[in-house]
Amino acid sequence: MILDLCFMMDHYEEQYRQRILEILSEKLGSGYHHITFLTLDKHEQLANPVGINKVQRLCDTYTEGYDRFDIFRDVCKPGKRIAGVMSIEDIMSFHEYEQTTYYNDFLRKENLYYELAVPLYYNNRLVGGLGLFREKKEGDFSPRDKEIVSLLSRHLALSYHNSLRAQAFNSDQSPLTKTCQKENLLLKLTLAERKIVALVEKGMTNREIAKHNNISFHTVKAHLEHIYNKLEVHSRTEMLHRINSQNVKGIKST
């Protein structure tokens, strides 16, 4: 089951955290329905939770002020010695817990009582965290529950790290970034060579370019050879792909 879950968590699509929560809730079954997934804010504090089922309704309230009452806040933060999966009794007694604002004014609103805090560390660095919740009637998380979640958390930390890298890569492929990349490549070319490229992008053949610029066919070929060398490509198709970062089909070469 754990291996199957690890495989299912290896996807880097949009809404990554929400999808992970749905997978965990569905596959782990009873007792794992109320889960939240937190990421790091600009201060590298756990924040910005997304949730599923009952805890979903508490996410906005959490960010509006109850985050500072979170009993796990101080043990799931950068700079702290790496801790594994923690339950309430790892932090305080249930008697103390029942006196806290975090329970009385926050979790109690949704009839939630037990919690597991799951810090996600990749290469000894905190990258996110999970919170798993249960109602009192469901009973506390067992040592076996903690062991299962601990095993999953190791793979989830890697998966989430890769997801963040994928998001960063995709943001680098934004239209603005592509435009800047194109401009940087064209700066390698002379004005005459840039004019040749512009006409190639319009779909003109070498003969059409020669006629348009009132130059010889052989001069156009020489310009293209220089462009290919500067851009480290070997054909029109490769040249346009390099400049525009997309496949170009059906380009005429003569």
C-alpha cells in the first residue's frame, strides 16, 4: 500500500497539494479524512494551508490568527532539530491541551480532537508539513498510524520538493521569459541577420528573401550559415525552435 501511494504521489501537476490530500484520504481510508497540507511563507514558517473535509473549513480561520496558537508551531520550524511525526502527547498532556485556545476556540468548532503533525524535510530542510485530525469518537492515532505516516512523509517530502522545482521551471517558461530569451538570442546576430530571421519566421524561402532584400540567393545562404553557427543549430527548423522554444513544422527551405 505504501509503495502504491508513493507512486501515486509522483505527479507535478497544478493543485499538487490538494491532489495529494485527496489521494491520502482515499487510499488510507477511515481515520485519515481530515488532513491539511501547509507550505512555507517568505519567513520560512509553515503557513498557507489547504485542507480536505472538516479541516478545509478551518484553513481560512487558521491564517486569520489561529496559526499563532498552533501547539506544534514551535517544533515544526526551520532551525529546529529534525523531529518525526508528532502527536499531541509528544507536546503536552491532554489535560493541558484541552485548556488551549488552539483546541477550544479552533479545532473544537469542527468537533476535531486528535492531531498528528508531520513536518516534511528534504535534505535536512523543512519544505512543508501535514496535519492529520480525528474526532474524539474515532480514537487517537496509534503507533502503527504514526509509523505509516512517517514512512509516507519521507517520500512526500521528496515529491513535494520536485513539485516546487517543476513549478519554478514552468514559471520560467512564461511568455515574458520566452520573449526575453528570444531577445537575448537575437542580440548575437547582426542587423542584417536579424532581418533574415524575421523573414524566415514569416515563411519565406531563400529565393523570396533574396528578392525581398534585393540580394543574391547565395548571400541569403551565407547569412543563414552565419546564423546557424552563432545559434549552434543546423537548419531552419532548429533555428526557429531555438529562438521561439517551440516546434516548427512545414518550413520551406528553398
